[in-house]
Amino acid sequence: MYADTQNDITRQVVRVAQLLLAYGAESELIEEISQRLGLALGLASVEISISSNSLVLTSLVHGRCITTTRRIREHGINMTIICELQRICLLTEKGIYGLNEVRKRVSRIRPKSYPKRYLIPMIGLSCGSFCHLFGGDMVAIIITILAASLGMFVRLAIAKRHFNLLVNFAVTAFVTTLVAQMGYHFDLTNTPKLPMAASVLMLVPGFPMINAISDMVKGHLNVGISRWGHATLLTVSSVIGITIAMQLGGLFL
């Protein structure tokens, strides 16, 4: 294998690893896909070191090593992209895709999101369903749906303007809790506490926490601790927003 070919393969493998890490894949999966894709494209071995915001990858062919480093900028959780990268790896292992096809497929990958007109009401309905499961009456469920829908609208609007994610969670929790307090201030429901609890469940960083535990259990302590810390900060930001809203609403008096 020529050095140029090894360079090209290494770039494609590290690009796949970069996308996997940026869109929320666990560290074990990133290592596995990178090594399998590299071997399928003709590399002798692939070694990869992963941290919270960067990765270092080394490819080996006929005793010649190439090492490259990439910085990672998080783009949020997107399992569609992760599944597509896994599919590319599988088809490459079967011999259907070569280097050029892998390059084309990876370059065409774009994150997809649900339209706001569907996402916002579905988030409201999901939080309303939790309120129902908690034992809330019909008025409490309606308040929860309104609060969660408005909160999701604010969250998406802030995200569109690329504000810090911690600020996003704090402001979203603040607005959601303010609306959810209607049951207290206007005596509309017999279960006024439940809308306040159910409407902010959309802010629970469940996926990052699961990935963090998975990484730590599988030996990737640095990445796991980093992800756990980030999820904890998001939770604290939400708590700050909720606390300020409750203080303004007079619920602590």
C-alpha cells in the first residue's frame, strides 16, 4: 500500500470516528467501528485514543505509522447519523463499498431533525402523559402540556441562536416552571405540584448519563467522567432555572 493511500484511508477512518464522538456514540462503539472500518479498507491495525473533546488515531501498514489528531465539537445526540456510519462500516466489510464510496457516503451525511410543528406538541403530550401516570387530573395534564410545549419552543429558539447549552437549559426550565405554576396561583387543579414536576422531565439528560456510565464501566474513565460532569452541569442549570421561577412565583414563601 502506498503512503498516499494509507493517508486517505486514515483520513476517512478518523472522520468516521470524529462524527461518532460528536453525535453521542459511546467510546467502545467508536473504537470498534474505527478498527473494523480500517481493517476493511486495508489497514493492518488501527489504534485510537479518545478524550472528551478530541481523539488521536494511528494507522499501521507494513511497519509505517500515520498519526492524526482531531478536535471534536459536540452537535448533540443524533442516532440516525450513528446508525448510518455503522451501516457504512458493515457494507465496507462485505466488500460492497470501497474507499471512494466510503468517502462519498460520509461526505453526504447530514443531521436530520423533526419539524418543530411536530416536535413541540409531541414533547408536550409526552410530559402530559407523565403527569397522567403520576396521578394528575385533566386540568393538571393540560397545564403540563402547555408548559412543556412552550418550554420546548423556547429551547429550540435558543438553540437556533447557538447559545451555551447550560444557558439554554436554565432559561427553558425557568419558562416551563413559570407556566406550570398556574395551578397554584389560580387554583385550577387539585394536583398543582404534578405539572411542575412532569413538565421539566424533557430536560433530564438521560442519554449522556447512560453513555457516561457505559464508558466508565467499560474502562473509558476519562470520557465517562467528562460526560457525567457535563450531564450534571445540565441538571444543575435546570435546577437553577426551576428555583428562580419558584422563588418569583412565591412558592418558597
